[in-house]
Amino acid sequence: MYELHFAVPMAGAVLCSLNIRHDSAMLSVLLKHSKAKLIFVDYQFLDTVRGALENMSKSGSSLPDIVLVLDEQLMSVGIDMLQNTTIDYENLVQAGDPEFEIRKPKDEWDPIALNYTSGTTSSPKGVVYSHRGAYLNSLATVLVNEMLTRPVFLWTVPMFHCNGWCFTWGIAAQGGVNVCLRNVVAKDIFSSIVEFKVTHMGGAPTVLNMIINSPDGDKKPLPGKVVAITGGAPPAPQVLFKMEEIGFAVTHGYGLTEAYGLATVCVWKPEWDALPPNERAKIKARQGVLHLGLEEVDVKDPMTMKSVPADAKTMGEVMLRGNTIMNGYLSDEKATQEAFENGWYHSGDLAVKYPDGYIQIKDRAKDIIISGGENISSIEVEDVISSHPAVLEVAVVARPDDHWGETPCAFVKLKDGCNDVTSADIIKFCRDRLPHYMAPRTVVFEDLQRTITGKAQKYILREKARAMGSLTKTSKL
Amino acid sequence: MYELHFAVPMAGAVLCSLNIRHDSAMLSVLLKHSKAKLIFVDYQFLDTVRGALENMSKSGSSLPDIVLVLDEQLMSVGIDMLQNTTIDYENLVQAGDPEFEIRKPKDEWDPIALNYTSGTTSSPKGVVYSHRGAYLNSLATVLVNEMLTRPVFLWTVPMFHCNGWCFTWGIAAQGGVNVCLRNVVAKDIFSSIVEFKVTHMGGAPTVLNMIINSPDGDKKPLPGKVVAITGGAPPAPQVLFKMEEIGFAVTHGYGLTEAYGLATVCVWKPEWDALPPNERAKIKARQGVLHLGLEEVDVKDPMTMKSVPADAKTMGEVMLRGNTIMNGYLSDEKATQEAFENGWYHSGDLAVKYPDGYIQIKDRAKDIIISGGENISSIEVEDVISSHPAVLEVAVVARPDDHWGETPCAFVKLKDGCNDVTSADIIKFCRDRLPHYMAPRTVVFEDLQRTITGKAQKYILREKARAMGSLTKTSKL
């Protein structure tokens, strides 16, 4: 995958990394939508790809060729997976022309990559990246993450998300080393850090969570400072404290597929070092300020397009513009026009702006819970619940309510051995720390399904909450 | 000066920093050529500027307004230098409109700065920088010099050379601190490093020389690693050893005005650490590889435009292309076309290429003498000397110097019957007509050997000058 991040653009083609969790149905939709000519597949996913091609075949679509990538071990035992596959990766590389002249893009705005967001099968959104944007975001990512030459980067962020937030190209630009894991588990993370002297890694809060909650036997003392870049959701205070205790320096950033990965980072100011831990954690939860490759980030009222006051209170929509914002959505002029209304990319995230210009996301537009006319930020409620010592993970969504419109409903996964905690405990814990209307009315204990970036799959939870029906019975009122 | 690096472009104007060593004659030529509208002058150079304006006035040119910059001390004693000066800097700033809307360039290729190279007075070469190039070179300079956020930069490289090699903008991009010295002397360098915890500085080999040869009383132990970026001429092994002994990490780069400052850097490979000191010094004397903002650097045969083999032996001309190469020379289409013949910028420097791609400059095609970091065109000095009534022939070459790097050395053949003219006469004659640093330090009277085409055989004279040894004795080396 890493090699292809260079080989494909250098061959004058467009890279399209697909999520390894897609099933055959979704894959066939994306292969058709992208008009892929050649598909490189790791042996682990060969069956899924074959399923996708069968679907395409049935509907009469033209099929891409398959190049199969086997790992060294499988190569040596000579496993027969090449059957029905036209090309084997290692043979393809061997047969390459060493004198092949790199095909430079005719225009720097020409596409280098196509990245599908987590859309539905009915309308996949293919985000088009340009050479220009990828170059600038790669440099900005290196700068904002404090990378010197020869970084050692541990891949826990998948390369199929915004091309690994452009770390793929950034690490090469800095002459760095890439450490890849077949399975992202704490034991392998710690042993890789020690063996390869890792300097940087990325990871959704879920990954950080896994690291700090791993058994002591899996943990190892770090050989030096390791910068851990996190995003997707703001890291909970406890996660930050524990990470720093073990020796990680956590950088919190805000990224989105349409912005090539990182767009803003909570750049740390030395004067914050002296604050009490809780204050530091609160500040680090902010999404921060734009990086050097981006022209402008603002929080605006989407109706008037006016900037919200920098009062840490007034909410608006995060909007971005500049070179590191996508060219548009592939074959979807309408969605592109909507996304760029009034000349700014509309993120759909709701945020406030602090007097120093740092932004903080309060919620996705659709994740706001409106209860009795009050806007409740589900993130704020989640922050409080996740600070409960028995809580491992939490997600809060709206539960429809006949009286209040909506009420907050919390889905909680408890830590091992904490199963005596009750709904009432969690609700009381919130009421002691939040305005009463913000405390959840419903608490459900269960394992949370998460997306690969660590976001709880809220649409599933929303469905569940909706199925519960109204908590308040109107007849009683 | 630092403030103006931001204020001028943000006002939609073009910045043109002029060398403080220019005399009034040279200044008036450049003010006319650049069509300057407004000149900001430090009180130290007010008389020179007034002289330049008088020259311009006599020739009927329209005159720029003067803004005078006084230092705080002079302000407080209320010294009357404002007489005959239209505007005072501090008052100008006070009168500014805080709501002024920054004027963005219409096109990213629009000029941001004009930088005069050490051309002759007859045809000054004004190198035009674009916003695009300055942005990219600033980021590349930060990256290549291993700057994290909040660097503390000590200015010993003047900001009028390629806008301080774009460190002006780069330091701001990284949220850094600028430490400026009115006089670049070792004592102030060391005390600034200690007081402000300097992390980075620039300096021609002359400055490094001064640092290591300063009296022990002036030296202070460094508070941490200080990266010293040097260029202009490769640092001598002794200079490198001594600098590293005191605690500096010396980075050697190759820059030129036409490339916005740094173009290549001798990026250090860890495997070189184990080499004996002399081998390390030899490698560090190489000019290295291109930075991330530049597209291509090559060593080519200027006749065939073919790359020389990477054999560390075959000489060719250093050629560059990419975004961080100038737009061209102001009002000089011919010089611009010559410089960009065949689509590459021709540096005029002769170099070899090593098998690992690192380049090393062996000689300068143009007979440039580099004295104290200043480029001196030998042709320009020759022009002045040959205008002396007693001089028949002259050739000027570089004489190696422990302190200045090089000093100009003139070989002069006097006319018959003029043998009473002395070295001191020639030097005075030059000093009356040129900036002092351009005047020869050594004058040798002898017959010049010439080629059939009439050019002095400079390589013979260079040998002779080299055999003289250093004029400045630095007994400590």
C-alpha cells in the first residue's frame, strides 16, 4: 500500500485506497463509481474483491484487473491464491522498467487521489485530491506534528483514510521510516515502539484508549518521546493524562476527508504548561488553529456567512478554504456545489471560537440533541460520562420524546470488573457535573460499534434510541 | 526591517531591501531602477540616503518619500534627525488603521520582493520574487533547518540578502522569536544565545570564524544545541571542528539570490557520524541536495544540457528549476532569457555530482570574490582600477583570508613612467569610488600573462594569491 502511494501517481494514474472493512456489495459500488482499471488486493481481502467483481459481472460492468499481494510467509509456502488472478504483485514489480520516465501531472490541480468518505451505498462521495493539495498538506502535516528529518512513524491510522492523513508522503519527504502493523493491538504497538524507536504515531481516541487500558504485560517503557496525533473525536481528559503518564505527547487535531486529513491542530502554548491538569485537558480538547498549508478556517453562521464572535459561546459551522481542500466530489456536481456554497467548504461541524482564535467543535450538526428547546452538545455529555472511573467508552445520542422533543440517551461500555455500576449512578454522576437538562435520561450498557476513525457509529445508536420510543408518555401530561 | 517584511506585502506593495553597505552613488542607481516610492531608513544610514536623493534630484528623477526609523534610545533623548524628513516610523505606525484590510496578491506569481544582486552600477540585477516562491522557500527553509515550533533565531545573516534567506517569513510561520543585533560581534552573539536561548542562527563562514576566534572572555557556554546554518563558501574543516567543540551544529547549504536563499543543503546522514573528523569535514563541505520547495537541481554540461555523470569528478554547471527560482530580473528581458536558457536557471557555479546525488561546487564560472559574506564581482573592481590614469592592465582575484574568507587582490601593470603609484594610491582610488568592502586589500604590480583572446590568465593569478596566504592573521587556528 505504501509503495503504491508513490507508484500510482508516478505512473500518471489516480490512487483510490478503499476501506478494508467494506463488503463485496459496497466494494462493487465504489469500483464502478471510480471506474477503477486495476485493483491491488492483499490476500486477506481477495474473497471480498472476488465477490465484488462477481456483482459487477452480473450487472454487465467492465472489470478491473486484479494484482494480488501476498506476504512473504505465504510466498515461501507457495500458497495457491493466484488462481483466477491475472497478476502477482512481486512479479509485476520485477517486470517493471527501471528506466520508466515518471509521468508528471500536466497541471498541479490534476487529481492524485480519490478518497471515499463513509457514505452510504446509494450515493458514494468520492473526494478528489490534487497534486498541489497533497504536496502542501504533506509538508504542513510534517510541520504541525513537529517532525524532524528521519522520523519513525508507526501506522495505526489506516492508509485508506485520506491517504493516511498525507503522512504517507510526508514521511517520505522527511526521509523517515514506516512501521506497519497487520493488526492494531496494544502489544504490537508497544513492541514496535521499542524495537524501531518510534518517534510519531497517529491514532483515534479509541486507539489511545486501547493503549492505556492494555494489560501491564503488554506495556513497555517508551525509549523516548513519542508524539501521538489524535483526532476524529476529542480525547477525553483521562485518556490524555494516562497517555502522558506513560510518556506519550498527545497532539490533538481536527481532520476531515475533504481537507486531505489534518486541517487544524491544537498548537500548544508554553504558558499552558503551568495550568492544573484538568484545565490543560480542557484546552487540549480544542481543535485549535489552521495549519500552514490551509488558507483559512472560520466558524460562521451558515445563513448570513458572518463569523461568530470569538466569545467561546456562540456556535456556528466550521468552514474552510484553501489549497488543501478537495477539488470536489467525483461525478457529483450537485454535492460539490452544496459543499462549497458561498466559496467556503461547509464541514457540517458546529463549533465555537475562543478569543485567541482557537476553535472547539461542539458537535456534528446532526449530533446536537435538542431537548425542551435547549441545544445539548452530545460531546459535552460524553466528556463527563467518560470521566467516570468505571466507564471505558461512551456515545450519547438523541432519543425522541413526546414532551421534550428529544432527550439524551447514553450508550456506555463499562471497564472489566465494573458491572455493578447502574444507570442511576451514571445519571447522578452527570447531574452533579452538568445542568440537569443535559444529563441523560436513559443509559444503556453495551459494547459500542465504532468506525475505523474511532467515531461511534451513531446512526446505529440513533436507530436504537428511536426504536425505544418516547420516554415521557404524553397521556400523563 | 522585520516588521516591514510583513507590512509591505500586506499593503500590496513590493519589498526591496537594500544593502546597508551601498554608498550614495549605488543607492541612487537602485532607487531609480526599482522606481521606489517610499524608503524606510535607519538613522545610521540617513546621510547615505540623503546623498542618494541629492544625486537623483540633480538628474531630475522623481524622489521617494523617506520614513525615518530611530531607535528607542534616540527617541527618548529626542534627537533631531527628523529635519528634512517627511515621516517618522513610529508616528506612521501609530497613525495606521487597525481595520486595514490586507491586500492579497491577485495572482500567487505576483511579486512580493525585489532583491538586488551584487551587480555592477551600469546594469543592476533586480531579482523578482513571487508570493508563491517566498511561501514555499520559507516552509522549505524551516524544514531543512530542523526547526520545531517556536524557534529562537539570532540574526547574523542580514535581512537584505534574499530577505534573510526567507527566515524572516519562516520564523513567523513557526511562531518563533527573532533576536537582532545592531553589530554582529562575538560578545553580543554569545550573550544573546544565552539570554534568549537561541536555537538557530545563520552566518557566513566569516561569522563562524569570528565566533571561534573570539577572546575567551566573550565566549559563554551554550544553553543548548544551536543550529548554525552557513553558506556562501564551504566552511573550513578547522572552523567546523571548533564550532562543534563549542556546541554548535553546523548545517552547510548553498544559496543564491535567484533561488530565494537556500537551494541545497548538505543533509547529514547518520552513517557519516562514525567517520574520522577530516572525512566528516570533507563531506560537510559539499553543497548537498535540493530542499523540498525546489523541483530540481542538476549539474549539466551547458553546451549539451546533459547531466554530468555522478562520478565526483566530471564538472558541469549547477542548474536549477522550480517554484523557488526567481520570476526574472526586473526590466532586463535579455539577462532573464540568458539566465533561463533551455528552461533551467544557470547558476554560473561549476560543480561535480557524487554517486549519492550530492553536489559539490568546485569553482565559480563568474569570477566572484566572497568577502565577509558579500559577493564582489572582480570585473566591477577591475573596471574601477583600470579607470585610474596610471593603470595599463589589471586583473582582480580572490586572496584566501582566515577572517574574511576571501579578500580582493589586484594585479596591476602600470603605464610606462608611472612607477611612483603605490598600493595605497590604488586602494584609496577604489575606496573613493566603491563601497569599502569591494576595494582590494592587496595590490601587486607586475606584468599580466594573457590568453590569446586577451583575458588575463586568472588561474595563474589565483595560484599566486593563494600562495600569499591569509592577509588577516588568526594565530589561534
